[in-house]
Amino acid sequence: MLTIKRALISVSDKRGIIEFASSLHQRGVEIISTGGTHSLLVSNGIPAKQISEITGFPEILDGRVKTLHPAVHAGLLAVLDNPEHRKQLDEHNILPIDLVVVNLYPFEETIAKPNVPLEEVIENIDIGGPTMLRSAAKNYRFTAVIVNHARYSSVQQELQDRHGSISEETCFELAKEVFRHTAHYDATISEYLSGDSKGTALPATMTFSSKKSADLRYGENPHQSAAVYGKFDDTLKKLHGKELSFNNIIDANAAVNLVAEFDAPTVVIIKHTNPCGVGTAQSLEEAYRKAFATDTKAPFGGIVAVNRPLDMKAAEAMNEIFTEIILAPSFENGVLEFLMKKKDRRIVQIVDQPSSGFDIRSVSGGLLVQTRDTARISKDQLKIVTKRQPTPQELEAMLFVWKVVKHVKSNAIVYGAADRTLAVGAGQMSRIDSSKIAVWKSNESNLSLQGSVVASDAFFPFADGLLEAVSAGATAVIQPGGSIRDEEVIKAANDHNIAMVFTGIRHFKH
């Protein structure tokens, strides 16, 4: 049991500190404080000693040095049941500090500002605060430490219940919270300073730290535990419906990544991370009809995302079948209320578009890290490799399906037009199988592929993949190129009067 007689308080986030410090003062606890915290306490009638009264040394270097002193850290680190430590404290007239209340300079808030100067970022790297926190946490049997303002009320209650003391169990829990907090703080600094302006740097050592934002009901399957970490709500914010599941979040993320590829009004429908259909039109209702027509069975229970404020006509069209999640950047008047009539449907606001950065996956013994696939291609970058030039309409269609195939699991084949997908073949071991599945699905949906264009996420290793597209009715092909048999594939295209372009970019998605 640790009796609290002396406390050091130095906080950047001052929420709740007046009430907490006042309760300590009423218990006769001597309070030591620094800078702005000291001024705040004294102005509110709470007696507190300046840190310089304890150290015998003024705060210097614009406050960079104030608590880094033996009179502070010996008071935090002394093992009080060690006679030699007690003796040394007495020799140097140092008193133990029983409680430390510290939170750190707002580094995360600082780097979240747009165009923040590096000088401001550097000044918001706390030095003295983490040092005191770690000292106190290391010595948790003799020094209690609070880094989270949400702990004030429970500690205050324990002090009341235990007549001014805190249990060792509580001190240990507080210490663990400190080390989690300082680890996250240091990792955030490291991550920020190790990156570059384009988010493409892969440093020799990578440190990742994210706070848990929510426990999930389970993972991909009910026997798996799961949680979401980081600031998911800063990108996608649930407005209605049951809590998002692990699979919901993955699918929603896939939908938002795909719809962000398009500038015109666009609707995407996702099922198990693969697009069932994508449509573009002047209105979202028409775009939805086009996307839905690609596959009229798979969208049941799927995910729908749009890149415009969702209007009532589009919402009514979506309401014709059960949709698991509807995502939009905003909702026109009355639309939310209309969609919320179905209590099981999740409605999510797209707060921010996906950013660049890292794609991280766990593997046995470590992590795989890569930059995100943000590559885009313009008409001028396409290399026409066949005798027949693609028509303007075919070029427009090829650029459309190329955006879609990037988001389809490999091997991926997408048939489409300039404003819609017509058939999607995803995730097969053979590219020909993907093409055959796409053709079969188009037949199921009564969609003709005559005059369509086709996109392949990687090169055709043989001419048979292209011939499969020809037999389905495609008149133009967009693919990366780069096969040792490119000439064979080009010849097959020429023999069948097919226009073909190479992008030079592959979009494998495993």
C-alpha cells in the first residue's frame, strides 16, 4: 500500500486537473508543479511549489530543461525499502515523490495540422515528461503515476476508500498504462520523422504503434478474436446500424478505395472485397442501376459506396434489396431517415479518402510492408501495340476497366464499357478461368460482351487468354505487357483485328 504525501503535477492536457489537484490538497498532499500547470493551480486557489524550489535551479532554455534534475528523479526512483537508498536521499536532502501526474506535449495533434513546420513538430517532442513517467512507472511500488486524465476519478475514489493510499495492484496497472503510452508516443515520433513527404520511405527499422479504438465481436470467423486499432473513425464513421464487424470493415475499406478512383458520379458494389459491379453516370441512381446490372445476384448483402452526396432516388434504388452497408461522403435531406428504417443496415459516412502510406500484413516471424498501390495511368501513357488503333470510345472504356481491375483479386479479368462493368472474373488460379467465369456471369445477367473491352491485371502469358476474350466478344484489350510471349499475343490480336494497349504497370492483388 502506497500512502500519497507528495505529488508532482505537470500536464499539457489540463482536463480535470483542477478538481483532482484540489482533492489532493484537501488530503494534505504537498503539490509540486511546473510552468503553466503551476500558474493554473495557484490561480484556482490550490497551493503548489514551483519545481525550481525543489531543484534549486531555474527552468531554462524556454522550458526545455526544468524537471531533468537529481532532486526530481532520485525522488521518483528511490527504492524506499532499501536502506542504502534511504541513506542517500537523506544525505542529499531529497524527499520521495509518491505520485506523478504527467501528460505529454501534443505531438499527434501537432503533426495532424496541415503544412505544420518541422520546427513546430520538433518543439512538441516532450523530453522531461516521458522521462518522469518512465522513472515513476519503473518504481511503481513506491511511486504511483497517472498519464491518462480518465484515471483521475478512479484514483480519487481509491484514495478516499483507502484513507489516502493506493494499492500496489493499482500502481502496477497505472505503470503498464504509462509504458504503453510512452511506447506509442515514441513510435509516433519515429514514424513521422522516418517517413518522407510521399510516404514511400521504408526505413531500416519500422516501429508501429496504434491504440485500440474498439473490440470487435469476432474476426473473420466467430472463433477468432479481433479489434480495430488506430483512427478508423477519422476515415469511415458509422451513423446507423449494428457495430461494424471485422469483415464489414475490410469490405468497406475496399469499396472506398475503389470508388475513390473515379471523378464522375460513381457507384461501386463490393462483395468479399471484390467488385460485383461499377457504374458511372450523371446521376447516382443511374450509376447504381448500371453497377447492379453487372451481377444481379451477388449484390444481396453487399457493400455499396458512392462518391457524391447520396440523394433520395439513388437511396430508393438501393433499398430494393438488402444491402449490408451503404457508404457516402454525405446524405441529402431525408435520405438518412429513409435508410435508417432498416435497423440492420449499416450506414457509414466517408469522412476522408484513403491516404498513401503502407500496406502491412503479418507473416510467420514478421511483417510484410509495402507502399500502397496508388498508381494511376492516363491516356497518354498507354502504348498501342497492335495494327488497329483503339477508337476513342474503346480508349475511354479501357481506362474505366483498368481502374476496376486494380481492385479485383488476382488473377483478375474485367469486361466493361466506358461507363460500367459488364463482367468480373476474380481470384482464379488461371487467367483463362477468370475470363471464363466473367463470361459465365455475364450470361447469368443477360449482358452481351459484344463490343466490350477487357482488362487483365497482369500480362497474358500465352495467346489463349486473349483468344478467350475475343471469343467472348471483346474488341479491345488493356494489359500491362511484359511477357516473353508478348509478340505471340500481339500477333493473335492483329489476326483478329483487336486493338491492344500496354500500360507497363501491373496490379496484382493477393
